[in-house]
Amino acid sequence: MAKYKIIFHEEKCIGCGACSSVCPGNWELSGEKVKPLNTDLDELKCNSEAKEICPVGAIEITEQA
């Protein structure tokens, strides 16, 4: 089981690409929105930075029990 789960609020996403610029290995621009490639993670790596840089708070990361 993955240690972390990304909860992406697509309706909040404005497609600015900030998350994909700091974490291109897991975030990609898809049309006018950005989307995560993987939402179940064993390590946060750059995803925590993507969460912090998102100007509209569209990214949440929870720790799995």
C-alpha cells in the first residue's frame, strides 16, 4: 500500500502549470488543466513542492494509515 495519496481538485485547477514545472515527473498539462500521473505514492519527492506552489490549492496530499 502506498504511503501517500494525492487528492487533486480538478475544478480548482487554472492550468498555470506551476506544479508541472517543479514536478514534471508526476504532473502534466492535459488540455487546459494539469493532472497527476500517479496519485498513490511511496515517496513525496517533488509532489510536496507542487502542492505548496499551486496558487489555487488544487493539490492535497494525505498520509495513508
